[in-house]
Amino acid sequence: MRLLHRLPRWLQFNLRYLGSPPWDTGVSPPELFEVIGGMKPGRALDLGCGTGTNLLTLADLGWEVTGVDLAFLSVIKARRKFRQVGAPAEFLQGDVAGELLPGQQYDLVLDMGCFHNLLPENRTKYRENMQRWLVPGGIYLIYAHKKRFAQGLHGVDERDFQAFQSFLHLNWQRQSDEQRPDGGGGWPSVWARFDRSSEVNNAD
């Protein structure tokens, strides 16, 4: 396992998808259903989409869906899953901190375990992308591990969420404890919903 973490990030995730990584549960979380329960179906973007579980949930409810993942193996599995059920979707292999989806905007942006892996400089670019992607009145739903160490790279802290609040409103935030497949306790985690004002200055 230590050797795996020394490999480039894109290779780490591809190797995980040679099997079934622990985060690929095949079940959408209740927090997602809570958020979309009050929304009219529109366009949704899943950052770090994995094999497309949450996008398939949204597609079944009438959403137009797009997924992005760093691991090309997860994108292949997601496309196969959607072909099997005949559901339309767009899947891209790419870096969420890169120049992706120019000119595209979405009513709902999901991130369930992607942002917390980014380096500090990539988090800045990610937020810049979010400003482009999320429509006025849109919702951003994030699930992330909390930082265990103040100087650690993995995880989020209040500074990350405060940075999002430069252009988004924090609707709610909930603490969580990720559960391991064996039923044991996992990494302390957090869910948060951010809303974008329906009146957004084009300079944002």
C-alpha cells in the first residue's frame, strides 16, 4: 500500500479500478437524494465520477449528466454501465483542475471524494473552474475527508470551505464518519451543500 501512494496520482487511481475500490459502493447517498428532491431536473456534473453510480441515479430521474474522472479505467466502466441500460451521458477522462468543459454550465455539481485529494495550487484552479461551471442559482454538493493533520495534504479544513464562500453560500455542513467495508470506523468526513446566488455578476 505504501508503494501505491508513491506512484503518480493518475496511476494510483487506475490501479485501484483494476478491481473494485472501497469507495465504489454502487449506492447513491441519502444526501444526494435530499438535495435533488427539491430541484427540477437539469444538467449535472460529477467531479471524480468513478463508475457513474450517482450520475445513473440522476439520469434515471431525468437529468442530463456529465462525469469527469482522472482514471481512464473508471471512465471506461462508467460508459459501459450506461450503455448497458441505454442511458445517455457524457464521460471525460481528465483533471478537474485542468481546462475542462469550456463554455459548459451545470445546475448541480457533485464532488464525492475528489477535491480532498488535490494539492493546494490545484484547489485554487478547481474553484476557478467551479465559478465557470455552476449556473446562477445552482447547487454544489461535496463530500470530503477532513484533514487529520494541520499540515497534511489530504483532506479539507475550514479554510477550504471559506474559500468557496467567496462566491458561494454555505447552506449546510454535516460531520460524518466514513465506514469501512468491514464495518469499522473510517476517516472523519464532512458533507456540505453550497448554493450560488441567482444574481451572479459576470465578473465572478
